[in-house]
Amino acid sequence: MKAGNEMIKRQKAFYENKEKNLVTRFWYFIRNRTLNSFRKELGLEEEIHQLHLKWLGELKEKKVLDLGCYEGNSLSFHLAENSKEYVGIDLSERAIDHLSKRLNKFPHARVYAVDFLSEDFKEKDFDLIYAYGVLHHFKDTDDLIIKLKEKMKPNGQIISYDPLSTSLPVKTVRKLYRPFQSDKDWEWPFSKKVYYKYAENFEILERKAVLGKTKWLFLINGLPISAEKKSAISKKWHQEDISFSKDSDRHMFQCMQLTMLMQFKTN
């Protein structure tokens, strides 16, 4: 337990104080610059945003958990404004304090700086758990799934968005980088084994995997072809990623990121 508490402290410091070593800062710069370029080219962020809005549906009778919300993600205020009850949690006390001030106009909204797995987090009976870029921060998937089920109502739903570690080139790069990674103790992109654990414990109602073939756009950008041709290729590949990954696990595992709408199995 002591080792776990120490890891939580380091994780809080990592996000609150930006305690990243030089290699990690460089990796974040390259990764974010590359991925942001892809997202902008494909309109990916807006696409995921609209998909999650669709999955959220009508919220007025729902108790919602915004898991790992930090200072508020792109849908935190939509959740807080439209739900019956909104609860946001994050490890960062500074971020939660900031979010609390931004949400003070919603009397049904509560936020806590707390570890989701700890006994200190007492809230339960959630109709919906929104976990944007969060589930892969938990090393022990079995413990996490137990806690998720404990906190949800029967037939409650989870919306997740996480990186995959299943594509060979991405897996290779991550493996080379991992020994130098400041946040390696709480960065666990989904493996095939982890994905299938979620599939065994929840009904996956919908899923969308992105950045499969499109992860190779940086190579296309270096070719002496027109911008229109590059754009046409990127959009074609993106649509193939979306179409194939809905039905094909093999294609999904070639992608870099996965978003899912899951429902708690009661039987």
C-alpha cells in the first residue's frame, strides 16, 4: 500500500508541477506535434467530440462521473450542465480547485481531489462514467474493472478514449522510450489482453479506432505530391480505419487510439 501511495504522489506531482525529465518532455513535444497535426488534418478531435455527445444522449435523469477530469475536459461543462448529478474527480488538488470555481453555478455538481480506487471516494450508483484518456493510467485492469462495476448502476455505461499498444511500430517505439519515461508507472496503453478483459466484463455497444493506416501520414507528407493528393489519401485512410475497425479486431489493433461505449453486464 505504501508503494501505491508513493506512486500516487509522483503522479500528482507529474501533472500538477509538470515534473517531466528531459527525455519525456522531448517525447511529449514530438508526439503531440505529430498527433495534433494528424488530428487537425482529419478533423479528428471534433469527430470524437460529436461521437461522444451522441453516446452521452439525454442526461437529465443521470448521475454522471467525470473520471480524471483535471481542470475540465471538452465535455465536462456539458455533463455538469445537463446531468441530474455531476461528480468530477482527479488526483490534482490544484486542478480540482480550479474546476470547482468554474462549476460553482451548478448546484448539483461536486468535485473531489481523490484516487478513484481508494476508500476515500464514497460516491456510487453512477448511470454514466466518462473516462477521456483515463483508463490506461491504471496498471491493474482487474482491480479497475471491479471498482468500475462497484460504482455503477445496473446497465450503467462507460465512455472511454485511450491509446492502444498493439500496433507493432508504435509498440516498438514505446518499448525503446519506456526506460526513460517519467510517467511509466501509470502509462499503460491498452494491450490486446486488456481490451479483451473489458470485452468480457462489459458489453461493447460501439467502438471506433483511429490512426491506423493514417499513422503513416508523416511518410506521405514527405513525398513530392500535391497537398490535395495528400489530403485525399489521409481522408481515404481515415475512413478505412473507422470502417474496418468496427468489425475487425485485427484492423483495430493496428490503430493507435480507441474509443468505446460500454455497458455494465448484469448477468
